[in-house]
Amino acid sequence: MTALLRNKVVVITGVGPGLGTTLARRCAQEGADLVLAARSAPRLEEVAKTITDMGRRAVTVPTDITVDTDVAELAQSALAAYGKVDALVNNAFTYPSMKPFADTTYAHIRDSIELTVLGALRTTQAFTPALAESKGSIVNLSSMVIRHSDPIYGPYKLAKTALLAMSQSLSSELGCSGIRVNSVAPGYIWGQVLQAYFDQQAHESGLSVDAVYAAAAANSDLKRLVTEDEVASAILFLISDMASAITGQTLDVNCGEYKA
């Protein structure tokens, strides 16, 4: 253990089977105690057991970040358990429509913005007093879609670009309270979730999974996709004291596929 986050309390939303779980594990390895939030209570308990087996504490709070009362309960539970919060990672995710705007319903677009943007704003507002007291930090999970325009990613780009704009404004708004706000914009993240998607693509196209992977990685400088651990490392850096002078920034983690 390098203890990059020794005795810090980190809140993570969207703790699902992918990045959220990996990030929770990495935070614990670096000495943090966790507050884990997601809609699935069984999933949270599974991740919490992993954290406690590592010798760190984990509080689980089933939370729908689109619901005001759920978010208020999340903040109250975190402070009741630990008395402080040092970092908030807004990681909640909804699958994009993967269709052009013309083929995406307004309901789908509204739901995406409600979760991705307004959900992150709810949690930010709920934890602002605690983060101001700890001079803490916020990291919002963006996406590589903010760097390009692809017809099938229009609705997703709309939500993630709005999240980025909000993050930059919050950096200016909360900086006087000592709170840092940054974003991480990953490319395709190789892990359990993406592998299942590539398996489906391979089945539908008649190609091998390796061929699907190679095609996805072809435009990156490193000719590979980032891993969940690599994205988690970027987040760990931004919420740690090593990034104490960094705020209002976006850290791209995409193996060189797009340049900011």
C-alpha cells in the first residue's frame, strides 16, 4: 500500500460491475474508507465485503441520484458514518442510445441528462458543505465522446458535454471554498462490461472478439484500449493531495486516440 489516500473518505456513485467496483478497490488499497452508492443493494454489499476484507471500512447506501431524498440520505449516511468526506466521484452511468438524434426519443435524452448532469449536480450540492470543510475534491466521469462527433453518439455527447461545462463552472464556483473539481474523459474502457459488448458485436458480425478489439483500438497511438485500473489511476491522482493545485481540468485517458 502506498497510502496515497491515507485515512481519506471517498464517496463513489454508480458502483456497478465495471469502473466503480475497480475504483472502490483501488481507493481501499490506497488507504481510503468508502461510501458506496448505486441503485442495486446486493451489488453494493458484494463490493463492500471486498473492501472490508482489505481492512478498510465501507458504507453502502442504495441511491438513485435522480431522486432528491435519496441523495440527501446518501450525504447524511456518509457524515454519520465518518464525520467527514474528502472526495466525491460522480461515476453513475446510463447506456447511451447509440442512435442519431433523429432516432432517439426525447424521453431517452431527458433521462440521460437527468442522471448524467443533474444527478451529478445533486450529489455535488449535497456534499459541498462537507467538502468545503475538508478542502476536498470532486471528479466527474466524462467520456472521449466530448472530443469527436459521431452520428450515433450525439445524445451521449450532449449529456457528457453538458457535464463538462457544469464541472468547469463548478470549479470556479467552489474554488473559493477550497474544493477542486476536475473531469476524467476515458475512451473505451476494457473490462467486463466492454468485453460483453464486444462479444455481442463479434457474434453479430461473424468476427472474432480479437478482431473487434483490434478495430476499436486501431486509431489509438498505443494500439490498445485503456483498462479500468488505468482510468482508476487517473481518478486517484486527481482526488489525492498530489493534485492539490489542479482544478477545472479534464484528464483524457484514451491511449492517444484523441488529443485535447
